[in-house]
Amino acid sequence: MITTPVGGIPDVFVDGENGVLLGAVSAEAIIGAVEKLFLDAEYFRKVRDNNRRKAWHNYEANVVTRKIEMIYGEVAKK
């Protein structure tokens, strides 16, 4: 993944762990990020595995359902 630090991205994205976080958007920066992901197979595997694990642990349907149930439970208590 290649992204910039806009909106909530910095809250969930770690440069080098989830992909490449661009400091500035330029053709050179984008080319460098694409090359990093596609030419460094070990880096790509690390990023891919980290993102898959994070998505599974945080956004899988059962996980999200439990979080929503907890929120509704807290609201119902008030």
C-alpha cells in the first residue's frame, strides 16, 4: 500500500509496517514507493502479511459485530 498522511491515515497506518507513507506527493516519491514494494520481495511479503493480520484481527465480521454489541450495550445502560 502507498498512501499519504491525510485524514485518519496516520492513526491506522505505520510506515514500513503497512506500506509506504509518502511525505510529499511527487513522481519521484511515487516511483520510489512502487519500486520498494515491487522490487523488494521480502518487504512486500512483510507488508502483505502485516495488513492481512491487522485486517483479520480488527475488521473481520465477528470482531466488528462484537464491538458494535459492546457499544450498544454501553448505550443501553445509560
